[in-house]
Amino acid sequence: MAQIIDGKLISAKVKDQVKEQVEKLNKQGVSVGLAVVLVGNNPASRVYVNSKKKACAAVGIYSEEHTLPEETTEEELLSLVQKLNADKKINGILVQLPLPRHIDENKIINAISPEKDVDAFHPQNVGRIMIGEFDFLPCTPAGIMELIASTGVEITGKRCVVIGRSNIVGKPMAMLLLHKNGTVTICHSKTQNLAEICREADILVAAVGVPKLVKKDMVKPGAVVIDVGMNRLDDGSLCGDVDFADVQETAGYITPVPGGVGPMTIAMLMQNTVTAAVLQKNAVVITD
Ligand code: GUN
């Protein structure tokens, strides 16, 4: 029976550390601020944005929300991003994705000042991650690395399989595992023999958005299984990309949904915002 990786508990520890850092910075007269931009009426995005604002309040980060209507033009959004780039109170800018279809996401991401890009989605930050020279990491993969570290399982030399090739999770996740000396395979919708490849994984990360795709017969006994999925079923319940009840019997460690990866993403966003403020203001977090 797998051990459950408690993302809620681990994220609470990260947020406690962030809170201490913010308090120390505040004492030096350095404030930390995050702007969260939400365009349109995507209900899942609304929930995520609310959680991000709540986390800011809990750790002492100043936050402001900019909610824009669905029909906002690309020019209007670009002009808001430029305003936030120039705003001294704001150290981090997060434009919640997905954006409405008439807005070019890449154009918006490219407009965010790389120093304030706490998602690490800007091409400059993506490139820096590729060469291992980064200030901050994309929040979900960074959170997953913390979850894997909490198991005590070494990544070096292990077979790592990432299902999903998104810019937000799959691709950067593979890169972080590679930086930690994993032997990494990225699978996607066109992959042949998916089950066979997954069965080789010591560390398996599922980030495809297909409810309960990963079954017991796709998991090596004892493997670390990380479920990034957040799928809403017809009955309104939430489920991951992993069939939890089935895989729990085989895996060594497994993340639940909810309460696994989700809370970690937000905790790492808080950490990135502090890092951004420290870099912008040439500050240091003085430790006692
Ligand atoms: N939508 C889903 N995940 C994310 C994320 O990590 N950042 C942003 N900006 N949008 C998202």
C-alpha cells in the first residue's frame, strides 16, 4: 500500500518559511507585492485566483487582483501588463491561463517583465531553466520537486516518466528531473506503448488532463506517482489523472487529488514572489 504524500502539510511548511522571510524583509522596509490578472469567466481560474489571493494574505504578501471581462482586447491586456511592469509596489505578475481565445497567450507572456514573471513562463526564463541558470522555477514543477524530495527517494540515475508535454508542467518538469540526473522520458497523446513505458518509471508524473488515465498495470511496484490532474467529473467531483484507489495498491508513494500538487503550486508562487522582490530590490533575507 502506497504512502500518501501530503501536499497540504508540505505546502504549509513552505508557506511558514515564506511568511518568516516576508516578515524579515518588512522589518528592513522591503515590501513584497503580487498582481494577479484574471480575464473572463473560467470557473476553475476563479477558484485558483481566489486561492492565490488567500495565500498572499496568509504569508503577508500585498496582492491586488485585476479582473477583466471576457471581451477585453489584447491591447487592453497588454497595456495593463505594461502598467504592472512599471509599478514599484508589484514584484510579481501572474496572468491566469487560459486566456480567452481571441488573445494570443504568447504575446501576453512575452510582455511580462522577466524579473516579475513569477510563473517563469517568459521565453527568457524558460531558456534560463534549460541551461540550469535560473532565479525561479515554474510553480507546479517546483512544487513537485519538493514533493518528491519529501519521500527521500533519490532522483539520480532513476527512470522518470512525465505524461504530458505542456509548457506549464510537462516540459519544465522533464527539465527539472533531468537537472537532478534522472533519465527522463516525456509521453504524450501520440505515444505508442504508453503503459509499457510508464511501467519502467521509478518516478511517474501524470499531467495530461485525462481522468484516471493511469491504472495499476501502468505502475512499477514501489514507484513514486505524482498526479497533477484536476478533472471535474459529470457528478461535480474532482479527480486526478491517476486512478488513485487502483494505483495506491502498487505505488510506493502517491499524491492525492485534491491535497497533493495543487497546494504546492500556490506555496511555490509565494516563494517565487519573495525571490522576485529580493532580486528587484537588491535585498537579502537576513537570517538570525
Ligand atoms: N493555469 C493553470 N496553471 C497555471 C499556472 O501555474 N499559472 C498561470 N498563470 N495560469 C495557470
